[in-house]
Amino acid sequence: MGTETKEADIVVYNDDGCEEPHILVECKKDEVSEQEFLQAIDQAYSYAYALPNDVKYVWITSGLRNEYFSVDKNKSTRIDEPDIPQFGVKKLENYKFVYDAEGLKQEAGKQKFSDIKVIDEDLLTKQFEKAHDALWAGGQLNPSEAFDELDKLIFCKIWDERKDRKSGEPYDFQIITVDKEEIKGYDRLSADQLKDAIRLEENKRLSERIKALYEEGRKKDPEVFRDGIRLTDEHIRTVGVSARNKLRRDRP
């Protein structure tokens, strides 16, 4: 592709002749750092723009983490998506993970949701280590402070799993995307300004949901933590992307 030899890891096409690329997938190892994962997003987009015709979606995965984006070459946009639509689905909800997803009746043309899943203990340990490193961020927090803040988020994650929900109700501890129409004056923003405004709003709402879980949990067990969550909204997001994995093996 282009002047250099570049190959995407996986390309899903709409046609048998492989002339209409639809999804481009960039795969990374479990151990990839936060910075390397972000670089993989840029790399995937460069591949998408180098492919002929229009790629509709980009999917970056490290096994432990997945991020999805819609692509519009004409507008040079990079819009976060909660998932990639299954065949026949035209419109996604703003979230992917719901309680008792397997118990929901699947309707043609409707999104198939996912439930959070139990993962192998070794993978869970790796995930905790990566979350800690992302919060530490090369010295932005000292290791002990990063551990304390991660502990608070783990507490929130477990509390979210314990929360009573109806079938199909979304979990709070996940990225819930924001539509551009929800951003004030979105039509007057450049593509980069709109992308930043959407991310800030997504982060703000995620932080509010997680802090609400934290306060709810502390009412039940006030001795667990004495101070509030001191992380930035962006730091909270780095852990929120791991919502698909279950920390508890049962629900009360």
C-alpha cells in the first residue's frame, strides 16, 4: 500500500473480489504499552487510508483491549464506536456491554450485545499490571499512588458487577460513546475539535458514573476508602476500556 510495503493484519471485504474493504483490524500483543496501543491506532488509520475505496471501520485489538472507530476518508474523521455493527445492523447503541446479554431475544437487524466475561487469572493479572502502568504514566503518579487509585477503580468495577440490573441494562463501568449532536455547536467545529470535544464529554460522563459507583459502595462499607478518586477523567478512561472482563465469578 502506498510507496512503502505496508500490510494490515486483517482486512474484511464486502465482496468476493476483495475490492471493497469494510473492516481493517490491527492486532497487537497482550503486553503492548498504552503508548504502543495509541501508535497502533495511527498505524491502522494509515493502512485504512492507503487502501483503495472506502474502509468503514478500524478495529485495534491487543486481546486484553479493543477499540473501534468509524472511518470517513472525505472528512478525515476518527470517531470512537462501542463495537463494529454485525451484518445487517445499521445503527449501534452507544454501549456494548449489558447484563444477561445471552438471555436477550435477538432480532434481525438489531445489535447483538455482549456481557462481561470471566477471564484467565494470568490475563487478569496482566490487565491489572497494564492498568497500573497506564495510571503511573511514566511518573505522573508515584507507583504507590497509582496502586491506591487502581484499587479504588477495581472496587468500583466489582460494585458495578454486583449492582442489581434488569436484562439488557448497560453496565456503568464502560465507555459509552457520545453522538456528535450531543456536543453544543458541533457543526461549527473542525474534525479535530469535534473529536476532542466528544472524547472530553465521554470521559466526563464515565467519570461521573464511576464516582457515583464509588460513593454508593462507600455508603455500604465506609471504612474501605477514606478519600475520593483523585484521577483525571482521561486516566479513568484508560481503565474503563477494560470493562469487558469480569472480576467476580458470581453475582449475589
